[in-house]
Amino acid sequence: MLLPEKLVLDTSVLVEYIIARSPYRSIVEDIFAKAKRRELELYVNTITLAETLYTTTKIYKAANIENPNEEAENFITWITAKARVIDIDTPTSILAGELKKKLRIALPDCFVIASARRIGGRALFKKIEAEMRNVIEELRELGVVFLEEIHKL
């Protein structure tokens, strides 16, 4: 699968980067490498940043990393140096709410999709979650892509 020029990253994708034995880590590394070479543009919204801080702190804590919150904050700083940050505005919030009503998936996921629509890009998630299976065609129509469907770049 060829990657689109603009990707809005979900927390699930970002977390893959810090898990050494993740099956998708090398793909995420390749995505960041392509962005560094300006072959694609990466974006992350502010809700995803908050969710990523929370999630990575838990992961670092479970891994007995010293100062897990500081490490999570460092990861957020690293992300924001690699990806453009999308602030959530009123039209994006309304679209996310409409997507939540229609798709019945997690609200943060709706914000990722709404953010992608706002910038003319595509939302990237790790995999098709159970709650997404019933609406997979609608997600594909919205341009959503999944790491599990991307082969080594």
C-alpha cells in the first residue's frame, strides 16, 4: 500500500514506536523516516497528544522506567518535533461529534478522522478495532488506513 502525502497519526500508531517488540514498529520507523526526507507530512492533534502522554506514562511505569511521566513528556516533545500539531477548532469538534453519532467508535478516534478531513489527509490507526468492524466501509470511505494493512515500506 502506498502511503498518502498527509497522515494524521492516532495514539495507537505513536505507541508502536516505543514498544521494542511491536510487530508494527519498523513500519512506524519507516513512516517517520519518510517524513524526515519530506516524502510525506505527519500530523497529530492535541487530543491525541494528551492520550499519548497518558498511555505512554502507563507503559513506562509498567516497564519500571525511572521517571515515567518525564519520559512520556520527552516522547511528546519528540513527536511535536516530527509532526505538525493540529489544534482542535469548532468545525473539527462538530465533525468529530457527527462522526461519533454515525460511527459509534471512540471519540478520540473520531477526532483523528475529523482532523485528517480538515487538512485533506488520511487518518492512520494501528489496526481495525472490534468497534470498527461494523463500520469499516464507512471508515474506508473517510480515507482511514491501518498499519496492519501496510507492508514494509
